Amino acid sequence: MRKVLPDIGFSLLVLLVQTGVVRFLSIGGIVPDLVLLWVVAMAIRRGQIPATTAGFLLGLAQDILSGDGMLGLSALTKTLAGFIAGYFYNENKTLQTMGSYRILLIAGLVSLVHDGLYFLLFLQGSGISWSGSLLDYGVPTTVYTLAVALIPMFAFARKQLA
Amino acid sequence: MVKRLYDIVLLFKEYFVVALFLLVSTALLTFSDTPQIRTLRAYSVVAVGLLQDAFSIFPNYFDLRRENAALRSMNLTLADEVSRLREGRLENIRLRSLLGLKERAEHRYIAANVVAKNLQLLRNTITLDVGSNDSVKVNMPIVNEAGLVGKVIMVGSSYCIGQTLLHVDLRVSAKVQRSRVDGILRWDRARTLTLQNVARTYDVTPGDVVITSDYSPFFPEGIRIGVVAETRPIPGSLFQAVDVTPAVDFPSLEEVFVMQYLLDSSRVFLERSAR
């Protein structure tokens, strides 16, 4: 329980920042996906089941808060993101993964899969190209999310050295 | 046994968790009525249709026996009706030639099997195993031996999707066969259809047959739609609500015909120009 409560608190904080503050960091309409980054971090630190659960609950909360009419879309994509990221969980190498380029590789891969699936469903019937949207929005979002991921990566790297 | 099941769940718990969450997310998604979900729904209907089509090669013996009995009985009734209609047709030809009226065109029918049905929603559709390869086009009427089923709304190469009368977006110009009273027929999620725009003073009584009218841009005149079940005056209005029981039994719908009928483009052009 002691482990879970801080995670729940931080999850709520990430959700608040993502829905309220992140839009001020927008570059050309592109914003980092902090919720996804947190789900990946959960997967590396806690494992596949907590990450999948966090992905579902945070995604569902995002769906409710965004109110774009597709309730369940973020829940579905973030559940899968947490599940995929969970494959990279190694109890003995949590700090090493969080403090090295590996976190960037995992977050990048998961973000691309997440955005790919998100756009595949979101663009149905719209006539807008999936690959074009992925290149125009998915890839920049991934890059921006990875740029933000550098902050925890360096923090964990320092912790490792200390 | 329970212990073994428990062990299996424990062994694959990650997969059970992800499956549960994916199931809940998908269920939530299906409740939305956005254009994206409608498109996905159409794809899934076609996919289910393909599966059902593949499995339909295994006939059900008891169903076939029941169907044969029903067909024999219907054949008898129809043979009698055909004989009477032949007489009527000959009389009609004679009278029409006397009055100098134009002969109505006959339509070709494309036989189709219903390979998927969606009858639980506000927008109920059926998937048929005929498509553009069989000359099916959007807006062609769908009928069966009982009467009007709906119209084609999407066409693929080998499959098409039909909008049934039980679809909130479909409106049909209809008339009461006996008294020739016109109205607009629609489904408003009730068990019956409703004929609207019928003045209280017009002569409509329960048991009257309702057919398509020639004002319809999609359907030829004279297709049976159903029977008037009840008429109710609308409070505070000059109109009455006419409840119509559809002639077609949608839950048991299996074979239909796509009518190769599209409205004469010159009529459409003329009507649009006049607006």
C-alpha cells in the first residue's frame, strides 16, 4: 500500500499537468504525452500488470476529461501501451533502465505504437491519411515526449552514480 | 479442477488483465455514436458477414425442414394469388389501353442472402452477399416476399449494407392503399412504424394496407410496407399519428431481393430545377 499511494498521487498529478498545463508547452500544436511517459515509467518500475492498469485508468480519465465523444479510445491505446512497455520490466535493472538511453528506446517504441493505433481508430471514415497523420503528429509527439523523458533519465542516472 | 483453473489464471494473469481492460475499452467505444465508430461498425458488420457466409455452407436440417414446409404452404397461397393477379393484370391492361395510360416499367430483382443483421440499435442495418459486381447500386430498394425491407446505403464489390425500415434516418413516402392518403413513414424506435403528416379528417382505419407512394425518390410505387395497427389524434394538432406494423418480419429475415430501380434522372433534374 505504501508503494501504491505515491504512485496514485503522482498519476493524478501527471493527469492534471497533462490536461491543464501541457498545452502551454505546445510547439506548433504538438504537446508531449506525459501520461504515456508515466505509464512507461510504471511499467519499468512496477511491472506489466500495474502499468496496464495505470494505462487503462489514466486513459479512461483522459477520455472523460477530453470529452471528444470517443470514450474508451485513450483507455484502449494506453492499456496496450502499458502492456507492451511491461515486457521491458526487469526487477533487478529498474534503475539502470530508467537512467540510460533504454528508457528513450522503450518510450519511443511504445509512443509510436500508441499513436499509430490511436490515429488508426480516430481517423476512421474521415478520409485523412493515417501515415500522413502519423508523420505530421505522431512522430513529432514521440520526439517531444522523448525530449521530456530526458529529465527523468538524467535524474535517475545521477541517482545511480550517487 | 478449480485449482487447475486458478493456476492457469495465475500463470497468464497479465493476459487476463489486458484482455479485460481491452474488452471494457472496446465496449465503451461501441457506445459512442461518432462517425469513426460508425465506420468501424460497418467494417465489423462486413467481417461478421464474411464469417457467417463462410459457415453458412453447413445447413441446419431442422431449419430446412421447417423452411420447406413454410415454402410449400406459401407456394400454394401464391399460386392462387398469381392466378387471380393474372386475371387482374389482363383487366388492367384492357382498362389502361382504354384510358391511354402509360404502362409502368417492370423491375429486375437481384436475389441476395442476409449474411449479417444489426437489429438492436437505432440504426439497424443488414449485410447482403451481393455488391457492385452484381450491379447493386446505392439507394436501390430491398424487398422480400412480404414487402419493403429498406434500401442499399453502402456497396462493396461483393457485399452491400442495407438500411432497414427500422432505422431512425430512413423516411419513406407512403400511402394508404384503400383511401390513397399520403404520408411520410418513419421509425421512431417503437415496435411499429409511424405514418406522419396525415390530417385527422383523412380516412385511415386499422387494417388498411400501407404501400410506397410514387412521390418517393427511392422506391417505386406499390410496394407493400405494412398494415395500419392504430390511429391516434395528436393532441393540439390537426394531424393524427398512424401506427403501421411492418409487413416484413425483420428478426427472421434471411433472403431478400435488391430491386434494380433507380429514379429516372430526368425526373430528379426536373424536380430539383423547380425548387
